[in-house]
Amino acid sequence: MTRECSLLLPRVCAALADPRQPGSDDTCLEKLLDWFRDLTEFDPTAELVQDNPCLTEFITSVLALPEPSPSILSFTLRLAGILAASENRFQHLQQEKLLVRLFGRDGPLNSALWEDASVRSGWVEGVHSMMHHQPALCFLCDGGGIDVIFTLQGDPSLFVASAASQLLVHMLTLSVESETTKPLSTKDCDWPACAQMIIKRIEDSLQSSSSSHIEQSLKLLTSLFGSCRATWTEVLWLGIAKTYYLHLFLLRSPVFYDTEGSFWTLVTSALEHLTPVQAGPLAVGLLRLYKCPQDVRIQALTVLLQPMDCILRAASQPLEYAGLLDESVSDPATVESLLSSRSSCVSLLCQTLAHLEELLSLIHLPVDLPYTSLLHSLMTILQFCNGFLSPASPLGSTISRILINCFRVQRSALDVLAALSERKGELIFVLKKTFQATSKWLVRLQELSCLLPSMSIQACHLAFTDVFLVLQKRLCSPCWEIRDSSLEFLTALIKCLRDQDEFRQSLLSSEVLRLTENLLEDPESYVRASAVTAVGHLNQVELHLQEILSTDPEGFPRRAVISIFTKWLRQGCTGQLEDTERFVSRVIQTVEHDLDWEVRLGGLELIEIFCSQTICQLGLPECPYAPVSSAVTSSIHQNESLHIFCRAKVFNFLFQSLCDCDKPVGQRACDILLGLRCNFYPVSTLKDSQGAEDSRAGRSIAWLQRTLRQGSLAQNFPTDGGNGVDFQDPESMLLALGTIDLEELHDELNKSSDHVEKSPQSLLQDILATVGTIEENEADCY
């Protein structure tokens, strides 16, 4: 490779540096950079620069050009960074005074070419490439490079801004981990010089009056705490959070889960001092955390409900319904001020409603919601939006003027109502009145939207009969779009009105139900999916739906089936526990082989609900993730539930899904297994994986863990007891839950795709693959 380099480099460098050339194609330059990366990574100790003086001559010639091409200058900056990644090559380039001319104040930084985004991008990428040793850190810090990078965080090019933020994270990590002589602690924190400069700039930015500077520093910290697990990040967090109350993104780092109570004190302080808009995301995020203390959860819920409480109080007359909350976390005047402004009122309510919908979508709510009061506040918002409410209070009058005909808030409130109806069965009657009053949004029935609330029973029956006569014709339309939209309309009616006797009688006496069942075999997959949803909401034709799940060639109908099955299970429509076990087992054995990842993901949601309901029915605490208190009771229920889960083949599907090629499937499976483990194992009783390997079952579980670490690359995952892993043996599965490092798998599955290092070998293979025959093009591509 060195010999090829010696022959090729002089000609390449001469061509690139020739001012008569109009510039090189970006793709060619990228291939050249990949080649240089391959050269330097193949043998980091090679004297590439010393043995090939044409490289330094090329860089010198580019710097000597009065107006070099931006693409060539960007290429040169990136090339210099690649070469300087090794300390000995860095020192050689330093002796030639090339690095300071490229990356220092006298280089492109102060030239007209800096206006070109490709030059700024090349500068950042070049610096990032060389940041592998302490001399490079010192060179940049001493030359004022830190200031340049912080400035580039606000670059108009989003690519440059993102690269600058990633570079700062890399430099901070490199500085701490290469220059620190002893572990950092909150009591003894002596940051290295470069790290000190970066942290000082972060603190200054957070203190500044510039929202853009604050946002940039928050994004930088988001990236740092989301990617770095080192304990020094906790020291950094505690130092910054004492003054600046950062947001929930800081909780992404797993190291914070084991901090002392001082951490939660800082979080509660942040809830008190942040504005309602800032505190909302923090509050809902805290409510989703497994290990959040109960008092912090209650405070977070109070913050989330404060705008809804203010709405109720503004609309209420004296001695009427007072509000949601007994006391506030932050100053109520702040919330009232936001609700008094048109722009902030709408945005605050939409954000709050979105957070409430997210919270209500959780299968296991970590706190008790005040359902009745929340329903009152939602209905009050809808009345404001429809113009039906004219309160006497000044704040209420202001809110009424702002919200009237505000479709954004109205739609958000309806979404929360729909989510609320799934949580609280006794509120269905009240919710139906609300749905009927706003039926234009839900059933798109323009004629009936204004008539239904005032109709008599006979009038309703006649109206339904007429509607179904028209619907029968549309369900037989030769146009599939008409059949599909008719089924969607029918589903919306069923959702709202299926418990009304007049509606059910009219439906059963018409041909609509028979025609809908016929459309389960429609040639168009969209129509079949809509038919599945319609009949599913009437809890009918399970066998037919099982057949569709097994045999339908299109994904849409199969997704609709698994969604309906999940809905049935959630609503308790699958019979007693034994019947439900058989139902879930049948579905799992079908879904685990489905090629559509959304169907497999739906199967995991079904498993999560099944596990939760099974544990609750066996008498464990309402929250399945809370460890049980009685060891005897725990053992009995563990034995029962484990046998049920094994018979239903739950664990087979869950562990297999950890190696799924689609990341959302693996993430969901890992979350479910973590939840099950929290139920079966208090933290202090987790088994030692080394000791567990002494038994035959232990060895098979150890083999399973090694297979799981391969993720989607695993080629020989045991699906039928192969390699000694028995997924239907309760003792083996209990051992697996206690010994397999699910946290490690969780972290791997939640890594973003950009953490994977770009391999020159892989890039070269991609290039060769795109041009066809390898033999004919290998030399050119290389």
C-alpha cells in the first residue's frame, strides 16, 4: 500500500494543486479522503508524511494560491486533519508550520473563503480528525480554536453547527479522559485546562441573555450526557445544575439513576424555577422514569396540570368547581400571564394537552390522575373553543376570546378525551355527550352533527336507518376509495355510538354488517384493513381475523388485526385468564414470523398488556414494575405467572425480538423484559452471571447472552430449544431475567445510528458495489 501511495500521490497532489484545474468532483475527493483514512488506519505508525514529501508540498501549494477552490481548500483541511491524527505526523506538520496556517488565526478563518460553508465544514472535520492526542488539544486551545468552534455552533449551515457541537463533546471527553490524573468528584474537582475552557464557555452561555446561545449549550450537553456513561459527567451535571436547572435530557445518561438524593433535590428545584413551558417536558419525562421518587412524581404531575387548573378556576363562578390542584409548584400568576396572551396561551395549552395524551397512553400510570377534575377542565376548554362559555372573571373572558374557534386547541383536547376514555370506564357516558357535541370532528357526519343531541329515540332510529341505507350502497361501490372511506366512517360511528341501543338495533337490522364482513376479502388491502378495524370494534369474527393475520399477503390488514387484538385484550374481551393465555399464544406464534416489523411490534404490545393483566389478576400490586413485599406471596405468584408466560411462549418471542433487525422491535422487547425483571427481582437479588454458569441451565443462558450481544447480526438464534435454551422452562427464564445484562442491551439498542464508525473497508466496498463489475473498476475506485 505504501508503494502504491508513493507512485500515485505525486500525480494526484499535482493535479489537485494545479490552479488551471476548475476543481475536482466532490465524489472523487471523498473517495480520496477514504483512501487516506484507509492508509493511516492500516498502519498508524507509518511515516506517511515523511516518506511522501509531495503531501506537504501539496498543502503548501494550496495555501500559496491567491484564491483556491473552496472544495480543494476544504479537502486540504480534512486531509491535514486525517494526517495529524497520529502524534508523530502531527509533530512533523507542526514543524513545517502547516497546521497553524490551516487551522490558526492566519488561515482560512480570516479569509473571504470562510464564507463558504464547505470550507467551514472542512475546518471542523479536519480538527475532529486530529483530536486523538494531547498535543492536538493544546494546539487548538492555545490558538483560540475553542472560541471558533463555539461560534460555529450557531452556523447558518445546520451540518456545520451539528458537527461543531459533536466536536466540542469529543474534545471535552478527550481532555477529561486523557489529562485527568485522578478520578473527579464533587468535592475535589480539578478539571484539565481544555475541559475547563469548554465548561466555562458552557456556563457563560447558559447565563447569557441570548436564547440562541443557551439553546446551543443545551444541545451540546444533550449530546454529551446522551452518549457518555463516565462518572465525571455526573460531576459536571451537579456543578452546572445547581445554578442553571437544566432540562430532562440530562436524565438520559444512565449514571444519574444511582445518584444520591441531592440529584432529585436539584430536579425539584428546577421544577419550581423553570417557566411552565420549560418545566412541561421535564415533568412528563420524570413521570416516565422507573426510579423517580414518588414525591418528585407528584410535584411533576402538579406542574403538568397547573395550566388545566388555571383554566378551571378562570371559568368557575364563586362556590362552583374550584380547580384541579390544592397547591401550586410555581407561581400561579406566571401561568395566568401566559394564558392571557394569544400566542403563549395556545402554545402552552397545546403542549400541556400533548403531554397529557402522552401520559395517558402509558399502560401503567405511575401516579393517580384526578380523572373527574381533568374531564371538567377538558370540557371547559372545548366550551371555550365552541364559544359556549362566557365567564365573568377577567381572565376567563380573555381566555374565551383567545380560544374561540381555535381548532388547534380543540383538536388537542379531543385527542386527550379519546385517550381518557380508554383509561376510565365510568366516564364513558359523559364523554359520549362531549363526542356527540363535537361529532363533526369524530364521525364527519355533517348533517347529524347538529341534530343528534336534540333528537328523540324515534328520530334517532329513523336517522340511523337512512344513514345505513346510503352506507350499504357505498360499501358496494366499484371505487375502492369510496368503499374504504365508508368503512372509516362506519368505524367512527361504532366508536362513538356502539353502546346506544338505537344504533345497535339499526345496524343489526341492516345489511351493513354482512357487507362489512364480506369486505374482509376485498381485493384492495386498504379496504381489507378498514374492514378489519370496523368489525373489530364490534368484537366479532375472531377466527376470520386470525386467518387474516396468518395469510394476508399485505401488511396493512395484518397490522389492523394485531391492533384490534391488542384493543380486545386491553378491554378484557378475550375471556378468562386461561382463554386469554391460549389467545395470546396463538397470536404470538403467528406474529413472531411476520415480515412486517410493525406487526411484530404490535405483538410485543399485546405481550406487554398480557403480562400486566396476568400479574394483576394473580393479586400482585397494581404497578407490575414494583417489587412485591412478601417473599412467600412473591414466590407463589412468580411461579404461577412464569408458568403462564412460558406456556404462552412469551419469552421465546421477547428474547428473539432483541435480535430483530428493526431497532424499535428490539427496544420494545428490552423494555418489557426490564419491566418483568423489576417485578421478579428486587435490585438487590439479581444473580451473579459468573456463578450462574456453573449449572447446565446457567451455561445455556450465558450462551444466550453472548448471542444477544450480537444483536441483529446473530445468525443462529435458538427458537426451539436449541443450544440447551428452554424458553418454556420457568426456572431457566427466571435465571435469564436475573443474569442477562438487560441494561447493556438497552443502551446498545438505544444508541443512535451515527455512533457506528465509518469503516474505510466498508466504504470501499460500497463504492465498488455501485459501479458494477469489480474486476473492471477496482483500480479506478481504489
